[in-house]
Amino acid sequence: MTKDVIALTQRMPDPLSVLAGLLSGGPDKLVGAEGDGAVVRLCDERGRPLVSIEAPLLVQVRGEARRLLGASEPDVPYWWTEARATTGVQEGEELAGTFAARLATLVGGTAWPPEAARSLAVVRTDGVSAVPAPAAAQPAVDVLTDKAAVVIQDRPVVAMTAWLADAFRAAANAGLGLQIVTPAGTRLSPAVRANLPGWPSRWVVQDGKDGYYDGLSGAVLEWNDGLFAAVQSPEATPDDPRTPVAESFTRDLADTGERQLAVSYRAVHPADERLVLGGALEAVWREITGEPPAGWGTEEPVNLPWSPRRLTDVAHERAPEPTWLVVVGSPERPGLATVRVSRTKGGVEEDVTLAFGYGPGEEVPADAVPRAAEILATRHDLQSMLVQIRKARRDLSVPPRFEGPGVPYAFVLGAEEVRALPGDRARRTPLARPPRELGPRTRPALYYAFPGDPSDLSGWQHFEQLVRHLKGDEPA
């Protein structure tokens, strides 16, 4: 059964409607509030939360419910209210479903998933009461050991929700791994994939045949000493620690014709009160798609209309701490970027990773890449940029099966980085084709082109040769 239930409503849930939903446990049950009222909970007599409810979020970006839930959505703007039930407690799941059903009925809207929110009846529970400080501080964490925090998610796409972002921070602060457990049909949002740290954190997929496996590497896993760890093959040795790969991970590898154009770049801006962030990202987005981004936010679902000025204000308020953001495009042209803004000695850094999805018969606009690179190099303080083409899903979500790596299509070195290299090192490289100059002849950036065939991984060899040469590790 699902553990998360979401109400999508045209009107904002008012306090009385929320209270009516919370009374799904009966009129004698009370609720507790945490985080200045941002989260309310129904708990058992020992303080363990049965249901945690996040404050309603106003979504002003079209397509987020379809992207993350596969659900139809009201016209924007609409309100997104999440209720998370404690894993393994049947009453908790029923309470969450009834809460969402009552809320949708009272203020007008729908609940997801439909099968979890059919009943408006009072849920019979024993010993449910309110406590001021639940024992489990993170509503998203289902299992906590001295090595890992385990989060169980049963939804079409695991998104970087407020719940999950809190779990990431809590696990990092405690020095624990974060392990996300999902059914085999679940996918990851690129925003979650980008933030998932290395071992012992991992994406754990529950599979009917192999038990559990890593959704990103395919390694067969088992629960061992407080966390999910890779199973070693009988042929493994200390020098060759082989791990069996789940059959489900390598099944159905036929080329579907779907492609992704992936761009990652870093821009370093002078620290100036007049600086407006997001201009570089918008310039690339317009050049590749012909339109600006649709929305941005500090979590998913992305809820704010695109606004570089508001984005800048948020980053400025959080400085000197870094700011992490997610940006999406329109449903007609899937696009998603993660942005990290940091204040450093060199100025204000924007580290951006973005991708656009294309289906069979849709042409990847590779000819727009040089134009986008020149705009970044001449107007937006580009330091470096890497462009790849991948055989991957049009909707940009990450499935629990093997997807080949991207292949380099282009690399760009910013003007300041070109000037910092000795002599003609930046221009005289091991590549067959000389670099293309971008910008003024007296201070150009350099654009290095690669074949970009996603079926030919030799592009990585050429890219490695180029990087080694630019670093001075080997002669041209």
C-alpha cells in the first residue's frame, strides 16, 4: 500500500478543513504541531507518528502533478498537500487516505493515489493521542540505525520533496547514509539523483526475483548489519570484489530512440549587489528550446513561476550559505536543471546541471549548442561547460535499469581559463579538429567539438586526452 497520499485542491485548505481531515481518527483524537506549524502529526501513545502532514504548497507551474505523480491536475495555481503515513502501520495508511479524501471533498479537488483516498469514514484506532515531541524527528525516515537512515517511497517518481530534503540534511548532519527503498516500478527525479551521495547512501529497489538491488548500479543487495550492502559473488577476491548484477537491471536494453541533451557548466560572477542570477540558465534554455524555463523552487514539486529576480533574492538571503534550486520547463519540452549558488573567494559561482528530453523522431538541436556556448562565454562569465548526448528517457526520470553514459558532444573553456594557460596549450591539442573561438578575437573562449554519437563511447577517450593535455599531464 502507498505510504504517501496527496491532495490536489483548487482552493487553499483552510484550518477548519484541515481539522476535519485530521479528525479522521475520531473526534477524541488530538494532533501535535512541529516546525512552527509547518508539520502536524497524529501519534500513538508512545510518541511515534502515525501520519505527518506538510503545510499546503501553492503550485503555480503547469505539469508538476503529471511529471511526479502521473496524475491529472487542476488548472494552475492549485494547492498540493502531502500526508505521509508511517510504514507498516495499517491505521496510519488509512488515516492518511481519509485525511486527503476529506480535504479534497471539502475544498474541491482530487486525491492521489485514488485507491488510497476513497473512504470518508472515521478510522478506528486504539491509543492514538497527541504528544509535543515525537520520538522520530524526521517524518520521512522509516528505519534508523547507527549506519543509515532508510526511507521507503511508493510513488511513481521519488522527488526532492520537503520531506526528503529534510531527511538528506538530517542524515548528512548525523554522518549517516541515506538509503531510499522503492518498488521496481518507481523512478527517481534527476534532482534526487543529483543529490544522492556515495556509499553508504544508495537507491534500493525491491525486486520479485533478486530481492533487492541498487537502482543505479544493478548490484544485488542484502540487509546486513544495519544497512543495505552489496552481495559478494562466490568468485570474489580481495583484489576483485565481484558483485552479482540483478537480471532486472539489464533487461530490455533495446534502443527506444529517446535521447537527452545534457549540459553542465560553471559560471563565476563578480560579487556585485546588482548581480542577477539565473540569466545564464535562461539564455541556454531559450537557445535550446526557444522558450524560457517554466518554473523554479527549492524543492519538488517546483511551485514558482520563473523569475531570475526572485531566485536572486532567495540566494542573497541565504548567503554566505549555498543555495540549491531546481528549475523545470514546460510539459511539451521536458527540461530540468539543478542549480547550486555559492559565495567563494572568486565571486558568486553558479554550478548548473541541466538536461532536455527528446522522443523518437524528435531531433536533438545540437546546432544550438555553439550558440548557447557563445552567449555564456561572452555575457555570463563562463568558466567551463560540458555537453553530452545520452540514450535516455524523454521525461528525464531515472529508471532502475541500465542506461548508458552520455557521450561528450562539446567542451568549452572560458576566456579567463584560456588566458591562464601557458603559450598555445589551449589551441594546440591532441584532438583532430582545432578548437573554435567564441567571442572577441583578443579574448576568446574555446569550443572543442567531439563526434557526439551516443553509441560510440570513444568520445570519452578524446575528452580525457583533452583534459590531460589542458592540465599539462601529457604533451599535445
